[in-house]
Amino acid sequence: MTTPLQRLGELTDLISSGSTPKGGSKVYLENGPVLFIRSQNVRMNELDLTDVAYISEDVDAGMKRTRVRANDVLLNITGASIGRVAVFGMAHLRANVNQHVCIIRPKNGRLCSRYLCHYLATPAFQAEINRVQNGGTRQALTVTQIADFKIPLPVFENQCRIASILEKAANLLRKRAAALSLADRVAAAAFRQRFGDVDGNPKQLPIVPLIDLCRRITDGTHQPPKLIREGIPFLFVSNIRGGRIDFSTKNFITRETWQTLTARCPVEVNDILYTNVGSYGNAALVRTSSPFAFQRHIAHIKPDPSKVNPEFLSIMLESGGVRRQVDSLVRGIAQKTLNLSELRTVRVFDLPMPIQAEFSKLAGVTRRIRAQATQSLADAEQMLSALVDSAFRGKL
């Protein structure tokens, strides 16, 4: 049976954007009686108060219309974070919001706040937001547009039940993401404890430019290939994450195209891919002989196996000391870029091979734990996606 749709404006007591206090950011406090929630605090399905501002009672008194109540739904309505949504569930805290955040106050007993938040966060609804937003080059939603959105409306008790199921799945997802983050921190901490950071070099270890340990440092194809539905994987920056190469992609090329793209520098086992444009600084060791190719925003590093253990080098490239060097070398604002010429100059440790091999063996255990955590996170993401799809099709 199809769940009936109803206009959001008919299910709410308030839909209103916030405002900037008189005096702007100059009146923000590091601590105070009233939280001032901005768009950066509204994440998808959760509030992040690690970088929250505060305002005084006097400032809050002049902003009565934009005060937040417990169980209000907060929706970002401008900028790059448009569509992010969270429930304000802290009845013991006083809060206000700025002009980039919209307050949606569901009618008590008609619309469950947590249900609404989960629905607004679905890929289908986010696509609808992208379709109706206005403002030309500036992303924006109006209060009228938000009120006109239609949502599936099962009975209130079912809304609450659906929200509870989705929240349990979301909590599992967060726990698995935390486990993956912990695995990453363990590897980084082990490297730092054993060798120190290369930029400070507290143990006075030998240091050389990265290119001295490599046979070649180049990048992927500069000419975007014709993509097809099946064939050899073609990877983008987003496929390099968590110290591994993610081959789950919808982008493929023909074998003939692959041969042309990789002719100048074939990809081999124990080469390293390193993102150097956009989401830069992610390294991953090539562990497969299966063919693939990648875009030019990924650097292709060929370690010299007589000078450096490839796994040790891939770990070192993600260490804090290397990351800070890279942060100082990137150029650009809209799209951060680390030029290959500068990547070649990044300073790295030049250690005896037995020491590298010993640490790589230890790191292999961490890598396997991280791989397990990554797979668990992917499984949880898939489960949550399936639950969301079922929930809003009336099948949950």
C-alpha cells in the first residue's frame, strides 16, 4: 500500500530561517548562556558542537523568532552544505541559529522530528533539494520551497518506529566508522613512536627527498578517456581512501584505451598511488596485478625496491610529518593542488632496509585490522541504505 504524501507546511508549526545578530561575529562568545548554531554545526543526521559559538542573553533577547526548541529539525539552506539536516534534541540547552539554517518545527503528534530528519537526509530527497534550489551560482532554499515539499506520512506511531530502526542502524554505522578511525590512529601512532615525525626529526635519522628513493614519480592520464559501463576500472581521487584502493566504481575503459594510457608508465604491484589534487595526501599501495588506470589527480610513485620497502614508504607518506610538509606546499583555493615537482622534494626517512621490513611486518597486522574495519563500515553503509529505501517505500 502506498504511503500518502502530505505538504510539509501543513505538518509544522514553524518554518523559519535564522538571522545574524547585530554586530555579526564580533558578538560571538567562546562560552556563554546561549548556543549559536551555524551551518557548520549541522551535519547529516547529527549536530557537531565541537566548533560552536555562543551569544549573550541580551543578544538572544533580540532574536526571539530564531530561538530553537527541543525536537526542532535544523536544515541548512545555503552554500555547499545545503541539505544537511539534524534534530536539536537537547532540551536542557538554550540555542539560536544563524541565517544559513532553517528551523522546522513539526506539529506535536502529527510528524515525528526524527522521522522527518531521516527522510530529509535520504538521497532521493537530497536530489529534490538540488532540483528546486534557486539563487543561480549561489545555492539556496526558500522557506516557501521547504513548506511545499511533500513527504510520505504514515501514522505517527509508525513514524516513530521507523525512526528508531534507522537510528539503531545509524549508530552501528558510527561505531564502525569510529573503529576504522581508531585503526588509522594506531598505525600513525606506531610510526611516530618508532621514528618520530620527519619534519621535526627528533631522533636525527637520515633524510632524503622522496625522489631519491623512487625510480619515477609521474601521474595518471591528462586526457579524460571515454568511459563505458563495463571493462577495465578507471579510478578517481575518491577511490583512494583509508590506505587502500577502492575498485568499486561505475567508470570503466576498454582494454585498448588502458594499453594506451599506461604505455608510458605501467602500473605494477608495489607501486604507490598518492592523491595530489582536491582531497590530497592519501596514499595506497598497489596490491593487485589486475589492470586499471586513473586520472591525473593521482600521482603514480614507483619505489626503488633496493632503497625502500614499498609498504613502509606508503605508511610514511601518510604520516603526520609528511602531511604537514604537503600542507605547506599545496597551491590553489578552490582546488588544492600539489605539483609533482614539489611532491618529489618532500623529505622522507632513508633507513636501513631491515628496519623498514621489521616495521612493515608490524604494520601489516594493523593493515589487516583496518581492512576488516573498512569492510565492516561498507557493510553497515549498505545495510543502512537498504533500510532507508525500505522505510520510505512503506516496506519497513
